[in-house]
Amino acid sequence: MSAISGDRRGAVNSLEELPFGRPDDGRRFADRHDAGRRLAVLLERFRDQHPIVIGIPRGGVPVAAEIARALSAPLDIVVVRKIGAPGNAEYAIGALAEGDAGYVDDQTIAELNISPRELKTMLDRARQELAERIARYRRNRPPLALAGRTVLLIDDGLATGRSARAAAESLYRRGAARVVLAVPVAAPSSAQELRASVEEVVALQAPADMWAIGLWYEDFSPTSDEEVSRLLAAHGHVGQPIAREVEIEMQRGVTVTGDLVVPLSAQGIVAFAHGSGSSRLSPRNRAVAAALNDAGIATLLFDLLTGSEETERANVFDIPLLARRLLVATRWLERQPETGALALGYFGASTGAAAALIAAAAAGARVCAIVSRGGRPDLASTALARVSAPTLLIVGGDDHLVLELNREAREQLRCESRLAVIPHASHLFEEPGALEQVSRLAIDWFRRYLVARRRAGGIAPARGAQ
């Protein structure tokens, strides 16, 4: 735990410390909900980044709820326990947050002459109370996945900033790519210090003499545990997982069916290209897709051909046609509000892998990662040299012919690539545990590249889509 400055200018946590009464210049907020609505106006610029709104219980949650409503964003909490000074529990000498995050202000500890033994007792008590708060607020509700996401961290005010700093550390440990601290009112010195711990600090008011946060509210009555639970439940519909059947128009008069699954706070999305003679109902692809969903990655499985088109065998092996269909699906995903800002990957099986590679060569940087399962990358021909997305080729060790074709195709790839061979697996990976190994490899590959290359605020459209 590292220390920060103990400077308290312009901020107090106890009304008894006030040298004068409430400010009366028309800048106060009616209550926390009013503050949240007004703060949401300043945060509108983050809408296109599809942020996650995180409130600090208890007082930060009503503010955060209004922001989540205004931005149509998921709402969650980060549980924090302030460590109060001896004799003045309202003045924080540090804070702990879920995920084993936190710190104490060494300078303040020295100034208050707190002994190591006394500090240990305070920390032990704070950890116990933190665990109790987590159990009370979470109620078996898992925290949202934050990997690669922009997070708006919300509280009802910033005094010393120690709780906010511990909360920000917790969010970064959970994988947040960017944390923006937003409060209705902040002590300028504390806001300045917090800029070293978050990407940005946003405040509606930053008075030189803030004194107590409560002075900036007409109604600053305590927020109850029941209200926190009610607000979280009321916003439960925001950011809920999506699982629905979709229709994608490939061309005039030609529409195919797909299954779209978007987990809560998805890290990216993977479009599947099935092999010849298969469909979106392929049990092997669906098993991999389910594993990706469990790992927080969205998926689209769709039929590359209509039922009538499949009756013509030439269509089944028309890989350029299948690649064009995949590009159309890519453009469709870009237009959907749930998936438009998610980094995209392709998963191709058998001949579908060739279609995925051809589509990726046309899409360029739009495609962030490719995984091939028992694929025929050799059928992508000259497109292999134009693929820029990192590509993982997974082949069964007993699938000798396809393994050799993958080795030869990999030599033509100019992108980052890897060949993973699953021992004793055949072409269909029907052996016990084989598909589980495929799933683990795919999850690792997509997590590595979809999260790392995720673009804030949307992604450029695919080139060459028809």
C-alpha cells in the first residue's frame, strides 16, 4: 500500500469542522438523483465508448443510477470500506476495496501517531466489514466483467479521495482499460491528486473551499442498503445478457438465420463460419461458442446459405461466396447497438476457415483475430498473404493430411500465427476432451487479441463487403 499526500485543504469530512454554514449561491443539488442527472450531461461524450457505470455504495449509487439511465449503460458497484482515523471515524486515513485493493496514507498515520499494532487492528476490522458489505450488496450477484472497457466511477462527492483511489485500483485489477472518476462536487486538491490514479476526473463543482460534501446538497440524507439494492435491481435490465435468433439479409430476397449471444459486459464478438455440409446448428461449433460465452465473449452463429441454396452442392463449396456472406454478417454486426463497438474475431471450421481468411483479408484491420478448427486454409489461396489478423490454426494430431496442409498454409501467412496440434484428435475432434482443448485455445487467443485491440467508440466498417 502506497502513500499519498495528507493535504486536507478545502475538504473536511465532519460538519463539526466547518467554520461557517452552508453555501447559498444557487449551485447546490436538490439531492443525489438531481446531481446524477446533471452530471450525466457532462458524461454524454462517453456514450459511444459503451461505458460501464460503477457506483461507490452507498451514496454514489443513486448518482450512478441516474447516469446509467441517461447513457443506457450497465450499472454495477465497487464495494469500499473507509478506514477512519481514531477519534474521527469520518476522516479517512485510507480505504480498502473488493479484490484486495486499497492503501493507507502513511503521512497521515505518522501525523496521527498511529502505531503499527493499532494500524493492524484497524485494517483487520476494515477487512471484516468490507467482506460483510460485499456479501450484503452483491447477494450472489457476480460483478460485471470489465476487461477492456471504459468505466465511469461515480461517487456523490470527492473529499480526501481515498475511497475513490481504492475503488479505482479495484477496477483496474478487474481489467478496466480506462477509469474516469466523475463526481458532482470535488475538493480541487483531491481531484488533482486523483489524476495520477485515473485517466480523468470530471466534476460539476470544484469550489476552492468545499468543506463538507453534504453542504452542496439540499437533501443529503443517508442512502440505505435497501435503496442500493432497489436501484441495482431497477437497473438490472440494462446490460443484461442477450440471446436471440436473428435474420440477416444477405442480398435482396436472400435472408439467413443466425443465433446471437451477447454476455453481460462482453469483451468482444466472434462470428462463426461453418464447414461444408454443416450449419449454425453444428454441435461442435455450438460447444465452442458456449465456452466463449461463458468466458464473456459474444458469438454469432449463422447459416451461410439458405435451405434452397444448400441443395445446390456447388454453393456449399463456393468459398468466395461464403466469404462474401461472412462480410455481410460483419457489416450487420457493426450496425447493431449491442455489438457495434465490440472487437471482432472469426472462428472457421473446415472449409469455413478458408472463407474466414478470405473475408479477413478483405476486412483488414476490422478483424482482430482468427481461429481455425480443422480448417482448410490452403483453400484461401492468395488471400493468405493479405491476412493481417493474428491467426491460430488448430488441427488434430491424427488428421495427417489436413495437418500438412495447415503447415504449408502457415508459411504463406504474413501475420502473427500459431499452429496448435491436439494429440490423438481426428478431423472432427470427437475424441474425449478434444473439443474442450479447442475451446480453451480459442478463448485464450480471442481474449489476448480482442481485448488488446478493442477500439473505444466503435470500429471501422469492413472493406470489400458486398
